[in-house]
Amino acid sequence: MASKEAGKKGETLGLSLKVIAITAGVIILFGVYVGVLLFGENSLVVLSRLKQDKMRLFEEAQLLKNENQELQKEFFELKQLEPSKESL
């Protein structure tokens, strides 16, 4: 009986302390990994923000292209109204 009790000293609920410590370590490392994925420098939050920035910049580029087109049209219309330098 003494040998059975001595063998169970390092066990809790049939698991050794070594197994419990390794399992806890793996769970902690996995939690850190998931935290880095969600909130780190290369995270999903950053990816989402970059996608929003890309859409905003694309829309701004379209607006600037349209504005540029209108200003070029106005410029050429005004240029046609100027008297030519040859006739002066």
C-alpha cells in the first residue's frame, strides 16, 4: 500500500504534474499567439483598417480624376477664347 500512495503523490486526478504543466504552457502560448494575431502589428485589426483606407483612397482618386477632367475641359474652353498670339 505504501508504494501505491508514493506513486500517487505526484498525480492529481490521475494526471501527473508534468502533464498539467505542459498543457497549461501550451494553452498560454496559444492564447498569446491568438492575441498577436488579433491585436499585433500584422493583425486582423490592421488588415481591416488598411482595407478601409484603400477604399477611401480609391474613392478620393476617382473624385480627383473627375475634378481634373472638369478643370481640363474648362481650361481648353478658356484657351479657345484667348486671341492667338499670331494675330497680335
